[in-house]
Amino acid sequence: MPTSYSRAGAAPVRAVALALSGLLATGLLAAQPAAAADPVGYQNVRINEVTSSNNDTVELYNAGATAVSVSGWKMADDGFSPQSFTPSSGTIPAGGFVTFNSPKGLGDADKLVLYTSGGTVVDRVEWATGRAKPAMARCGGGTGAWVTAAPASTFGAANASGCPSSVPAASRVRINEVTSNSSDTVELYNGGTSAVSVGSWKYVDNDTSHSAASVSSSSPSASSIPAGGYITFNSAIGLGDNDSVFLTDGSGNTIDSVTWTTGGAQPSDERCANGTGWFRTATTATLGSVNSCSGGTGGGDPQNGQLLGGGGSLTSGCAPEAPSGTGSAPTGTLAWPGGPNVTIADNVCAFTTSTGPEGRDLSGLAFDPANPSVLWAAKNKNWLYKLVKSNGKWIPDAAWSATGKQIRFASGSGEPDSEGLTVGGNGHVYVTSERDNTDNTRPRDTILEFDPAATGSTLTPVRQWDMTAQFPQLDTGDKDDANLGFEGVGYVPDSWLTANGWVDPRTGAAYDPANYPLHGSGLFFAGLEWDGSLHVYGLNSDGTFTTFGTIATGKASVMDVTFDAGTQRLVATCDNTCGETHTLLKVNASGAIVPDVTYTNPAVMPAGNLEGFAIAPTTACVNGSREAVWSDDGTYGFGSGSSSYGHVLYSGTFPC
């Protein structure tokens, strides 16, 4: 068993254990908290960007739920001699940044250690020659890999725009789980596509008097980590109740780090989602395998964010449904780039209807691009909602309909199994249907166009387009197969397609909207739950449609589709079937639409049938962030007795 250390004074406890135990037993020595002077939430502050040129600037990021005072904090370089610095602000707001210029200079190969005013190590980063020019940055919302930022630094703002489109293979390795009891074990996970050797890598805890230990001398389970695999090793320098692990490669570049406070790391702290998310205390250690991420929301640990709001009693008939179909996230998935905190954003059992009295099945979501204070929502059992904010919650707009409006097929009959929706360039709402719920063993993959200004409690489409014949694999007579059709849809403006050089699959040449005079001002991308593919259509004003082929998302399923003008990306969302992930797609140099990057949900959210996802337009940005909203098709949350049980909508933040 490795030597363990006390974090109160960072001294070895084996040499003084008997003396201390005697004093404690007689009451002559009282145990003191590890960092009495440390502000609440200090462990949520991370070094987020650093440059060894241009005034040696350092950026700090607060990943927690509350503001943190950095008054009196200090920093040190590789000499470990703390010095005071002058931050751009004495307090870092939740999800915010402060910067400062290093008072002692930073070298081309150096390290940076951050301390509270009480002397507690908060974070630490090391780099080799050339790595901190123009800057080194964390990519992934304060938890991601350290990379050399390109093309330039982004001090005082989120690093996404300064991060490269791909990171080195070693930077896909994450500290994935750690335990500070018994063997003090650390687990590493390789989220890349090739094996990574770690034989020369080192690690150290938050005691700056300790020398780094090598992974190879710490009983590793292997000397390299296979793609998508794990290794574990036992800390030779011990891990305490308030401690950290900092991992570096053979050149001294920081790969990853984790910090925890009292009560963390026992039985373990683990990343949720596995390999990508924020750390939270586990109920059961799963060293050497995928993290279970069960047993709570992580709300007690501000570093992992908090799930806020909720509660209330289920109304009569309201019956949440447990999630099904859990699968793995795609390889290389990154942590949620927005804030770690999420708010439950609806009233309990708010979407009960005559065709769905159990309150379940709210699915597709879309912000109105012309009015970000409006959120459109589709309920599977043929209902459409116009939602507005009231006291922080999304509620039906009483001026439109306090109970939603029922939708029909063009015949005026039937019950569309309405799953996805989007707002077109003409301001109309377009809804996808997988089948007619009155005949649910047969697919009916259609897109229906509704005019939201139409009066009455029941809406019939202005136009509808039926693509059912394109998917014979769904027409088996089995209702489950029929239910795997159009799950989401996103309207993509022609201007984005042409500006990015999209090649028309029909002609093999640059897309020219003028070739399709009846299609309006954009195309529609419908997501097929069956295989995760996107199907591209021009919806013509005469009721016909033009098919522009299929796009692979790299996911097993797609539950919602949206175009985000802020990131200039198409977003394909999948629920727990794909590890609660969002894949952003771009037009590549060859003119094809391909996956760019995939993010998981915030760690505090449940892993359920979260089928709807929407990002507010950039016109709604406040302090560098805008709202993101999810819908839980099962109204289940974390299950009976949890604050999320009976709720559908969750609200978080996404970078502008």
C-alpha cells in the first residue's frame, strides 16, 4: 500500500501517526479543516488558458454554480515560490473568467501553480518548449484537453474559437476515475482512435513538495491505453481527502487534472458522462471499466454543476416512464461546452392532454429564430405548443393556447405521431410524423407545414410531404419498426449551404438554389431514428419534394435536428441511445456535410430519453452564453422521489 498524506499540512502521516492519534484521543490536539480560509467553491476555479509571451497572461475560469472570490490568491512557477497577482476582477462569476499577468514571468518550458489565500493548491499546469505560444488552452468547457491554441489566444472568453479542430492523440486521454482510499487508484481512459503509450508519463498530487512519480513505476495495468480502453495505476505518493491528481506526458505537458474536496474520491470520483463529463462522487467504483454514473445528480458537488428547481406532486393520471435503449457515446465525445448547471424549467406534469393523459412524450423543440422568447414544442400524440417564459419556466402561451393545439394530417383526420419540429424561413412550423397513432403498425414518415397564425384549437397543415415509400425497412407490420422513422427535422438556409460551398449531390456541382425554384429559401434535414442518418429535402410549394441524398452523423440514432447560426453548424442530437450527445456537422473542404465535433450533455442531467434539444439564437446572448433546452420524452428524470420526476424541460447554457 502506498504512503498516504494528510492534506492539512501535506506531511507524511506514517511517521507521526501514533503521536497524532494519542493527542487526538486526549483532546489536546483538535483536527482542523484543510483550508479554513478558502472561499466556497474554490475548487471549481481552473486555469483555463496561459501564454508565456505577451505579458505572460493567465486566464482563470469558474466552472461552479456560484461566484468565487480570488482576493489574496497567489501563483508560482516551477520555483514553487508563491507571489501575489492582480486579477482583472476580484471575483469570478459562475461560468465566468478573470485574467492576470504573471508577476514573475513564465518561461518557454515552465509550470504554473494556483493557490488560494490560505495556501491550498487549486490547479496546476505544466508545458514544454513552444507549447504556450501563442497560448495553451483547455478545450471543452474547463475540463477538456490542454492544447496549443490556434490561431490565437482567447483570453477572457470561451476557448472554443481558439482551439484546433482536432487534438493530438495523447490529449484524448483523460483521468476518468480516482479513489483516495485503500490503494489510491487512478484510472485513465483513451477517447481517441489509436493506442497511446503512457510509459514515460508522470503524475503528482497537490503537495508541491512532492516530486512527480512515473506511471510505469506505479503498478500500471498496462503500458499503453488502447483506443476506447482503460488502464489503472496505484498512486505511489498517496491521495488524501482534499487532493488532486495532475497528469503530464514525457515532455512535461499537462494532459489532465482533477481536484476534489472532503468527501470526494470515496469510494471514487468519476467522469459523467464516461470519458468526457465533469467529475462527481460515485456510489460504486468501476475502475478499469465504463463509469456507472448512477446514484444521484451530482448537485452536492459544485464542481460538477447543480440540477436546480423541480419538485411538486404528480397530478392524477400523470405517469412517468423509465428510459430504455441506453448505448455508448461516439468515440472522441467532448464535455459539454456550456455551463455545468441545469435548471428544471417546467411545472410538474405540465403536458397532459386528451390523447396523452399520462403527460409523457414531449419530444421536438425549436426556438423561434425571429423571437427567442418563444419555444415551440411537439408532443408525440399530435399536439403543438407555443411556450413562453414565466418565472424562469417554459409554459404554454395563453394568448395562443393555454393547453396546446391538436394537429391533424392534411385530410383533417388522423393523429400524427409528431416527433420533431423546426421553424422555416417563412415563419411556419414544420413538424415530422413517424406514423398515424390511430394506425400505429404502419409508418407514415411525413413533414407537415403549419401556419402558427391560424386560428382554432385544431390545426391542419398548409402542405404536407409524404416520404414513407423511401423507407421500406420500417414497413414490417411491427409498431416498433414503424416508430423508428422521422424523429427530428431542421431547417437549413440556402445562404449557409452556398457560403460554405456545399456540393449538390444531385449534380456534383456547387449547390445553386435557383435550380429548384419552388423550394423556398432553404432545405430540410430530417433525422431517421432507425440508423442515425439525415435525409435532405427541398419542400416545394406545389406539394412535391426534391431528395438531396443522405448524410451519416456517426451516431446510431438521431432524435432531434437543428441548425445553429451561432456556431454555423447543423446539430444532430441523440438521447441515451448514444450517450446523450450532440454532433455538430460542417461542410468540409470537399463540399460534403460531415461530423465536426460531438459533445455530451451537462453531467448533472439524467441519462434518459431526452429527445428534444434547442439552442437559443445569438440575439439572446447574455454575458457570452445563451439558453439551451432539453425535453425528456418520458417525464422520468432521475426517477421516483427525485426533484426531476414528472418534469419534461431542462434549461442550461451554451456559448455564444
